[in-house]
Amino acid sequence: MSVTATNHAIRHYHVLPAQRDLYYGGQWQIPRGGYSRTYNPANQDDLGQVAVANSADVGAAVAAAHAAFQSWRDVKPMERASALRALAARVRACAEEFAMIDAINCGNPVREMTKDAIIAAAQIDYFAGLVHELKGDTLPMGPGALNYSVREPLGVVARLVAYNHPLMFLAGKLAPVVAAGNTVIMKPPAQAPLSAYRLAELVGETLPPGVVNFLSGDRECGEALVAHPRVRKVALIGSIPTGIAILKGAADKIMPVTLELGGKNPLIIYPDADLAKAIAGAVGGMNFWWAGQSCGSTTRCFVHRSVYDEVIAGIVDLIPKLHRCGDPTAPATTMGCLISGAQFNKTMGYIESARTEGARLVCGGKRPADPALAKGWFVEPTVFADVTPAMKIFREEIFGPVLAIIPWDDEIELLEAVNSLDYGLTASIWTRDLTRAHRAAAQIEAGYVWINQVSSHFLGAEFGGFKKSGLGREEGLSELLAYTQVKNVHVNLN
């Protein structure tokens, strides 16, 4: 099925994929659920039709994935690795193309989306290199007996990903599932599915039919994947309410899940910190590149009162030097837009609540003045000072470009405030005193802690959250192992 965008004024629309159907069993399939539309959040341009999978489509895709699993599970590890490396090479070669597709469809800057494609290729290569780590054990039994364990794949796995990094999540997250010998159904974000169609073309060139499948769709598609009896595991990158719904559905099947959910992450500045670096960390940790749409963003900045005014002034001075809203397809753009009108209204609602509850606006808080951006869901980088734990912008995840700055005096009270929420994904600590840093890191309830750094991820370093920020770990060996099950075999040699 071909598609033409309704507005041809933007020269980059030619990169958008022509194929917009479902992809499973190695073929493009007409969706039983019909089609919907997808849009450019930077200007509301209609980007054309996208397939919507219903429960019948899910059933057909799972059947295809299950059939493929019967042979893929027996493919030698090095052959699985070779196929994944071929996919990684194709993703890397198409990085700029993928970046433009995502910039147009999700509103993040194209130069950052290029990095996403490179990271995704590196993740595929990483898991391809781990295939021989799917090891079992032997248990000493004495003469006449042998006891050993082996790791076996689960079967059909479903992975549902978020809209802030569509290609990176789709390509990178299929890798550990497939490397372990499973087949997978990837559900791209409903708001930004276009890069999934292009990725499906590359999958068709590098992997056997049915090993990796793509179902674009909405809630019905996700719920049907969770409920299907032949789906053996579901993994989500998304919101806490969606994670709760998946857990409830998985309970009926006694099915394992991996959840990477929301965050309301602290960044702590001690009085002895290198303030220039800490200020840069506070700005960088907000991920303004993606309009703050990142579960790992350090949206609560706790600053010791002795350096409080200096840090605020530094943040307000630095932000316009680094981030300004612009056309996501322009290479110079350093800040994109929110994904939708709903997310824009939600963010503006939090900004208004902060004003009403007494926070002091020191930066942003409105749409940018540039008339060229008037049709898009843009919000300026926004900073509130004098935020207290009673305020909504302290307690709730906004998923927008809003930073809350909180003064502190006593370290015990500070850590109580840091840990007072149900979130626990990331944290960042800034101090020259490493003893203090390690002490604070040990007490902070978060799964991923930076000291004198922020935002970076490292291949092999396990990423995941405490409390309601998630279950399980990703980006390391444990993610690969999580897509296997252990079987014990006892042999009586007598």
C-alpha cells in the first residue's frame, strides 16, 4: 500500500516508508483492524495511513511467530548471532534515514535520532556477542549420576515500546529476545509507528520469516498480545498504568514480564560540588533535546541552600545557550516538540498547577514565540524554583520539559524527600566528596545512579527501576537471560 503525505512542502517527507501494513510471517499483511492516521507533531501535517491490528491480527501474527519458533529455537547460536549482526549493519547504514523518519513522526531532533539508530545497532551487536553466555551448570552428584541444567528459549515474546525513541527501542529491544532463540512480536508506539515499517523491510532482508514481526495498533492490540495463550512473556517500555494493566493480564497466565516504567528522578547538588559541571548536569539531565520526554530525566533538582541562588542563575543562563525549540528535521535544532496535543495540554496543566501552588517560574512556561512553530506541540524549556514536596510537579511525572528546583539544608531530610515517591528509576549526585557520594548512592531508592554524571547509558550496565518504576533489568546480560527458562536434567548412569 502506498501513501502520500498531504503536505509536500517539507522536503524530507520522501523518506517516509511507502509500506504501511502489518508485517508478520515474513510478509506484509492487510490489517483486519483497518487503518488510522499518523501526524507530524511539529506542524500537524497528515503523514498518511497506518495499520491498526485488532485481536484477529494478533492471533494470526502469534501463529506465524509460533511456527517460526519451532525452527529458530534450534538454529545454532553463532548463526543467530550472524543474522543479528547483519541486521545491525543494515540499521547502521540506514541511520540517517531512520533519524529523519523518527524526527518527522515523533518530533525529536534529527541529529539526536541519528544517535538513536547508532545506539540501536550497537545494542544488536552487543546481544549477538552474548549468545554463548546462555550457559547451564552441572551439579556434583558422585559416581553413577549426572545432573545438569540448560537454558531454553521461552517461545513467542511480545515487546511494547514507547514513542520517545521509536527506532532505538524497536531495533535494540528485539535483539536479546531473538539472540536467546525466541521469536518476537514488536508493537511500535501508536503515536509514531513509521520507523517500524522501514525496520520491518530490513528484518525481511536479514532474518527468517516469522522470527521478528511488527504489529502497529492501539490498546486492543496490546491487550490481545498480553492475553494470547501462546505469548510466553511481555515486556513494556511505557507508563505505570499500562504496566499495572499488563501485570494484571499476566497474572491470569502466570507469565513473566519486564517493565521499564516512569520516573520522577532526583538530581542532588551538594555545596562542595563543581558548580559549573553540576549546573550543566542539571540541564543535561532534563533531556530537553526530547522536550523532556524521557523516563530517566532528572526532573527534581535538589540544591543545597548555600549555593541555591547561584545554581538557579546558572541553569537559567545555560538553557538558552544549549536548547531552543525548532524544526525537528533541521540539523541545528536542539529541542523538539511534545508528541501530541494531549501531552501538550497535560504539560501546560502542570505548569499552571505549579504557578497556582506557589512555585516560582524562572524560565519558560509557554509556547515559543517563533510563528513557524505555532502549529506544533512546542513548549519552551521550563524551570520552577522554590518547589516543595506538596506540589504536583514534585510528586507526579510530567513527561515534558519542566524542571523543579528544591532547596535543602539537612541531608537526612533531603534523602527522605528524595525517596518519598513511588518512583525509583534514576538518580544523579554531584559532590567532590566521594565518601558522601557513595553514602548517598547507597541510601537512594533508585535502580540506576550517576555520580558527577547524568543521562549516560553504558552497554552491559544493567538498567531498570525500583518500586513502581519497573521490574527486571535491561541493557546487560540479565536482559538476555530473562528471555530463557532453566531446565534441570538428572541422569542415572547406573
